Amino acid sequence: MAEDFLNTLEATIRERRGADPTTSYTAKLFARGRAKIAQKVGEEAVETVIAAVADDRDELVSEATDLLFHLMVLLADAGLSLDDIRAEMVRREGVSGIDEKAARKP
Ligand SMILES: N=c1c2ncn([C@@H]3O[C@H](COP(=O)(O)OP(=O)(O)OP(=O)(O)O)[C@@H](O)[C@H]3O)c2ncn1[C@@H]1O[C@H](COP(=O)(O)O)[C@@H](O)[C@H]1O
């Protein structure tokens, strides 16, 4: 169910490219460009880390949700999708043992 929802959200995010930035936060992000989107990912990552270290469960869920959303916008802006991430994860799973260097090879 969660995965289906992420697919739906991903499609919605793609639809927002070129939409009216005054009516859609996502469209506003796309209009601001890659650097701004990446900055937001960084900010949300820091807020997620702070919530985790503070052991604040509700805040961690909230910030992790913001982080995932902004990361999906960044991926969409770069022409990537969740399927690209899934494929990389599956590829890593197929790498024998825990070999970080091998996992990082394209
Ligand atoms: N999942 C999200 C989502 N998660 C977080 N956010 C927004 O991310 C922002 C994070 O808060 P911040 O305080 O960091 O950002 P901000 O101050 O609003 O913005 P900046 O001035 O920092 O740029 C908030 O404005 C949230 O509303 C989201 N905005 C939209 N979605 C989904 O994206 C889809 C498209 O929504 P629209 O863009 O509204 O059409 C819908 O399915 C929405 O549910």
C-alpha cells in the first residue's frame, strides 16, 4: 500500500512540472530550480537527523516524510524515478556479501 502511494505521489509530482507555482508548492519548487530543490533536501535531512537524535518519534516521522517528498522532487527534476532507486537496490542485493565498493560501482 505504501509503495502504491509512493507511485501515485511520484506521478503527481511529475504532473506538477510546469504547473502554476502560485497554486502548487511542488510547482514552485520546480520553478526555483535544481539548486533550491537540493538545498531543501539538505535542510530536511538535517531536520530528520535532529529529530532522530532527540528521539522524537512524531517529529522524525514528520521530517522523514518531508525529506522523502523533497528527494522525490529532486529525482524527478533530474529525470530519475523511484524505479531507478529500486533497480539500484536490487542490483546491490545481488552483489555478493557486504562489499561497499562493489555496491557503489555503476
Ligand atoms: N507530500 C507533500 C509534501 N510534503 C511536504 N510538503 C511541503 O514541504 C514544505 C516543507 O516545509 P518548509 O517549512 O521546509 O518549507 P516552506 O517554508 O513552506 O518553503 P521554503 O520557503 O523553505 O521554500 C511545506 O510547505 C509542505 O507543505 C509537501 N507538499 C506537497 N506534497 C504532496 O505533493 C503533491 C502535490 O502537492 P502540491 O504541490 O500542493 O500541488 C500532493 O500529493 C501533496 O500531498
